[in-house]
Amino acid sequence: MMTDDLINLSARSVRDLLKDRQVSPLELLDALEHRINKVDGAVNALPTLCFERARKSAREQDFAALPLAGIPVVIKDLLSVSGVRTTFGSMAYRDHVPDASDLLVERIEAAGGIVYAKSNTPEFGAGANTFNDVFGFTRNPWNTALSAAGSSGGSAVALATGMAWLATGSDLGGSLRNPASFCSIVGLRPSQGRIPSDPGEIAFNRLSMEGPMARNVNDAAMLLDVMAGYDSRDPMSLDNPTVSFEKAAAEQRVPPRIAFSPDLGVTPVDPEVAEVCERAALKFEELGARVEKAHPDFSGLQEVFQVHRALSYGTSRGPQLEANRDIFKPEIVWNVEKGLALTGQDIMDAMVARSKIYQRADAFFSDFDLILTPATVVPPYPVEQRFVERVGDHEFSNYIEWCSIAYAFTVLGVPAISIPCGFTQSGLPVGLQIAAPVREEARLLSAACTLESLLGLSDQLPIAPRAPDS
């Protein structure tokens, strides 16, 4: 097949060709390398390539019987890949080449995924704009003057531009869902523990989760099937799923009780973004569902999230702060210092408040099967702008508060997905966030796939990067 023909296929179609031996992993790698050479210069999504390692793997093993069958996969640069430069977006690790891979990378490779590139990320994944001092800015392919969001911006852009069929991302405050929204792809943050990964310094109390990214819901579900499952190295990992998420997505079932909220009562939202999302949410009524405006009570959200986030940064980066104070970006320094300054009372209060938020949300989900919101509160903004400082008259108190509509569900530990739902009048993508009760990924994916089919936007990718006014 021609390079462009392969690039335009869905990941599931590529998998089927691999299983039927109509195409080889080596041919796919050639197609990707050609595409990267053609388009990545305009967007800077995949700064680290490892095609020699990928081709060596493709030659040494027959992947056809494995779940991913030899599909090349992009790995976000927050996960170690053995023998491949892994910087975490930080100058402190600019020459770091790990000897061992993260357990999730091992899992993907054991399932027949072939790693060929690392995607760009902000330093340690902090902040919802993908830039760092090692590799620079990643640009939005819909308008290269704008941000791709973050922190999984490199993965999102690679998917949108045809440099990837599948990619990994991670999400603490919306890092899967924000770039999915800005780039018109799909990003899923699963339930806490659904996907195992290196547990880090706070093995029993972490907020960040790995997740799949793809051009459509079915492809994301296929990758989730491989990523999900138990691993003893991660004490919070859940048992292996009893159902196939790919099969659940394909069933396209619509639950009867759906809530929509433009803001969750926690944040201002750009009016045009809210309107596009509400219009998409109401599409469920065409399928017989009842859509009502409602949301859980998220009182205390800001303090809960900020304390837990600061705790994670203080624990993970605190020991490195003084040696790297002049290297770390100012947002990292601020978050680490905030964590180091926490008192025991601060932490106890945040834990109690988080439990209360969950209890209220659990009661909410007894009345609603899903809740829908905008995935982000603004359309893509200028790439040089470090973060969103205000919406309307509201000025955000710090660099991450503009992501409140996403991290509300982080605090709950429930699965949440961003799917493309439309465009602004200026042609910029808007993502709809759909969240389900804890561990209900099958319900979530089935409904998301149904709405995706109804909206008819999944065939818009891949695109060539578009310069301003082009």
C-alpha cells in the first residue's frame, strides 16, 4: 500500500492488515518515518526517534498473533524506554538514557506494540502547554501559532497529523483530555488503578494516571485493552478486566440518564466552547436519553486538588530542588515549594474534603449514568502563552487552575474521556468531556463511541499542519 493510504487508516484497520499479513511492521515504520520527515518540522511533536531500535524489534519477532500485532506506538517522554533518550522534558535529564523501560512500556511491547518515538511534554508533565527547554514548543496542527495544550501535547499532535496511530499519555490535571480537545483527537483518563505504571514515591496516594490516545474511540479502547490490568509492582493496580473495552465500545449503548454541566460550578468557561459542547451533549436525546443540566457538589475542590498536587511534587521533586533550582521552570519550583510547606493539618483537611466530594459524587451517580462537560474551558491559545491566565473577568490564581473542569474528575478517581465534538467559528477544535462512575470504562466507551458516530467527526484526521491564515 502507498504511504498515505496507510497513514489514513485507523489503528484497528492497521492491526487487521498486520494479522492478515497484508502489511508488515517494517512497512509501517517506513511510512511513519516518511510522514514524520514531511510534517514534524512544523509542529515538533516527536523530538526523539528510535527507528533503529524499532526495526530491530520488527525483524526479530513475529507479532501477528499478539493483540497489537506489531503496530508502532508513540510513548510520551515521561515514561522510560530502555536504550532511548528519556528527558521528562527537563534539562536536568537532557542526556538521560535509561537501562530499563517503565512497566507500562514493557506491557505494550509484550502485547506487540513497537516503540519508535517519544512525544514531547512539558517539564515533568507540569502545565497544560507543551513546551520545555530541551526541545521547545509543540504546536497545534490546526493552527501552528497556537498551543497543543498538555501535558500530552506531543502525542496528541502526532495522532492528529498522521505521525502515529496509537500513543500513550498521562493525566494529573487534564493532561490527556486538554490536548485531545485542542487537537480533535481522543484521550482517556481511566479509573484510578485501571492501568498499572511505575508507582513513584507515593505508591498509595497518587493522582496521575496513564491512558490511551487515538484518533477515534474504538482505537483508544483497543489500546486500553492492552494497557489495563494487574501488575504487582503497582500496588494500586486493579485486577485484569473481565470484558474487552474494544468490544464494549463497538456495542454503542446509550444509558438513559445523562447530566450536562457547562462548568461544574467550579470555573468560568468561554461561552462559545460551552455552546458547542451543550449542542453535542443534547445529541443524546435523539437516541432516547434524558439530558439534564446538573452536576455534583464540588465544594472544596481547589484546596483538595492543590494540596494533593503539591504533596506529589514536594515528594517527587523536593530532594532535587536545591541542586536544580536554576534549571527547573518557575511553575515547578512553585509547586515543589508549596508541597514542602504543607503542614500535617493541610494534608489531613484535604484528605477529608476529598472523601466528602467523592461521597457527594457517588450519590449523584445514583441518579445519572454519565456527566458531560467541556473538556477545556477555552479554545487553543497562542503557543508562547505559558498558561491561561483569565477567562472573562475571572483571573486564575495559579498556572493550573484553568484546568479545574478536568481535575474535578481526577479528584474523584473516575474515568473521563475527551472526544471531538465540534469547532469554533474560527475553525478551532472543541472537545466534549464524558465521565462515568468509578471503574465504568465499558459504559463510558460505549456511550462515547455512540456519540462519536452521531457527530460524524472521526474521519477528519489526519491533517497536514496548518499555518496561521492558511
